Amino acid sequence: MKLLQRTVRSYLIYSLLLMLVAIPAFYFITQALCLQDVDDALQDRKKQLENLLKTHQEILDKLPWHNINGEILISPPVKLSAFTSIPAPEYTTVNETAEPFRELHTYLTVNHTTYPVILRISLIGIEDLIQGIVITVGLIMALILAGLLWINRQQSKRLWQPFYQALEQLEQFRLNKKPALRFAQTNIREFEDLHRAITQITDRTYQTYLQQKEFTENAAHELQTPLATLQAKLELFMQEETLSSQQVGLLQALSEAVHRMIKLNKGLLLLAKIENTQFWETTPIRLPLVIKRLLDPLKNSIAPKGLTLKEHYEASDIIANPILVDILVANLLNNAILYAPSRGNITISVCSNALEITNSGDPLPFGEEKLFLRFQKGSHREAAQGNGLGLAIVKQICDTCHYTLSYQYADGHHFKINFSG
């Protein structure tokens, strides 16, 4: 959820709760105030009626008496003892023909005679007035809320625009290209501090990248050249006819050690280049063609071990760096050939932008979590031929390119890569 949406949701929830509480409270408060006014009006009518009866006593000769509108009802007199107090006014609300009224039940004393009196005021107009007021207030509050949310959203978009621009530039930032971050000027201090911090971090990161790249290039030049020279000297020395069989064996051991050092150096330099994202160009690649091309020179290693190769290819085109894909596929193929037992099986399957390579063999002698670590080797004889970097390079490529790499053992070692992430 975006920050703006979270903020608006908090405002919306608070406003809705406020409206749910405020509108009923406003209704009941308004109703109470209106009823208080009606009660005051009934008391005024009582006084007016009392004055009217004093001047027009003929009304009392026709009891019970009520006016045309039925708002006043005077009943025959009652006798109250000297020790009986006149009851306090009683207000009731009746519902006759679905019309609400407010009534005052009281007594009037005229010429020492007490008459029960009922005064009534219709509440129809008042109820309509209260409902109209509440509906109007509710609509006004809803309009105010909608307006505030709209203003807040528009203002937040405008205020947060520098943040989104900075985020977009960071998403497009690439170390292999000289970074040129250009942030728009803003009068908001927090965003200015953010832009300054981002600029400093990217500058330091780019300088570190240049240093690592320079080290990688220097290491490739300084190490590969002496190792290649040493390999060539050993090969020339081994061609001498005066060497004994013991000396030839020692030279062969040295040559194999130098060869492993060359492979190790290339693997470490390759890992450094991948980590520094030096392979960033991508092109459309037809995966089955890549596998067949890399598999042809490896068949010379498959035949001596009597391995059975099964292949299943479906049309699958991916967008990737061709160098990294070649390294990825070659390392998985070499790993399968190296660790498959004699007369074992190797299965290669491509479908739905996914590559799966399976080779038969015994379970891992260590935990699966260690499989993709650097310099991790098996315990059998073939493991000595590797440098322990093949699967580590595969894992680094998948992490860098956001591919999904999975492994499981089920009657064989299953490696699967989903190029769609």
C-alpha cells in the first residue's frame, strides 16, 4: 500500500467514525432543544388559557370542552383535599394516526375550582425540521469530507512529487554507466536533505565500483599472464627427452595445479565482474539453441562415462545477457557431467522459459543450504577435478538477473531455473 493511500485511509476512517458519532448526537441534541422550546410554549399556553378562563367563564359551563383543533381539553372539576398537592406537569408523547404530539397534563384553578387540563402541540413540523437539519448537516459534512480528501490527495501528490522523481531516478540508476542524477529544486527541507544524501551515496558507490573494476582488470592482467607463462614453460620443459619418468610425473602434477589455478582465477574474476554488474546488455535469446551449441563439445566427456542423455526442448525465448546465459548453462552442464556416476543419466528439459537439468547420483554429503557456497565440493573422486565455484557462479548470476534457482534431490539431483523470475 502506498504511503498516500495509507494516510488517506486513516483520515477516512477517522472521519467516518466522527460522522457516525456526530450525526446521531446532533440529532438527539437538536431534538432535546426543540422539545424544550415546545415545553416552554405549552407553559405559555397554560398561562394564556388561565387568563382566558378568568374573562370567559362561560367556557367552564360546557365541560368537557376543547377547541376546534383539539389542542386544548378541559375536563370537569375535581375535588382536591387541602392536604393533596397539585401534581407537577406531566409531558407525554402520543401517537394517534401516526402523528406525534407533545402534551402537557396539568390543573388550573378558577374561582377556587380545580379543572384538569390537557394542552397539546403537534410535533409533525418539528420532526420534519429536525430531520431536514440533520440531513443537511450530514450532507454538508460529507461534502466537507470529500473536499478535504480531494484537496489532501491533490496536495500530497504535488508535495510528494520530488520523492517520486527521486525514486524513479534511483530505479534507473546503473553503476556501469556514469550516474547523472538531477533532482528538481524544492523548497521542502526534508526532500533537499534526501536528495543530498542520495547524491552522496551514489557518488561513493560509483567510486567504489570504479575501484573494484580497476582491481578486477589489474588482477586479470597481473595473474593470468604469469600463470599462462608458467603453464607454457612447464609444457616446454615436459618435452625434454632427458627427463626421467619421476620428473615427468612431477611436471604433470605441477601442470595440473597451474591449470586449476588458472581456472580458479578465471572463476573468481568472473564472480567479481558479475557482482559489479559488468554484464548489463541484454538481447533476445533462443534457449534451446544455446544448450545444443554448448552441449556439442561436451559430448566427448559424456561418451567415456557411458552416460545416457535425454533432451526435451520447447520453443522458449528469453531476454538476457548472452555471456551470462552461456556461463550459466555451461556450468550446470559441466556440473551434471562431472558428478553423474558412470552409466548414469542426464536429462535436459526446456519449457515455459524454464531450464531443468537432472543427473543421477547419490544424495549430497552435506546440507542443501551449502550447495551454492563457494569452494563447496563433494567427497568423491570426481569432485577433485572442480574448483568449487561452478554452482556459486550459477547462484550469483541468478541473483543478479533475478532468476529463480531451485534444487531438490529425488532419485537424482534436479536443478531448475525460471528465467521469468
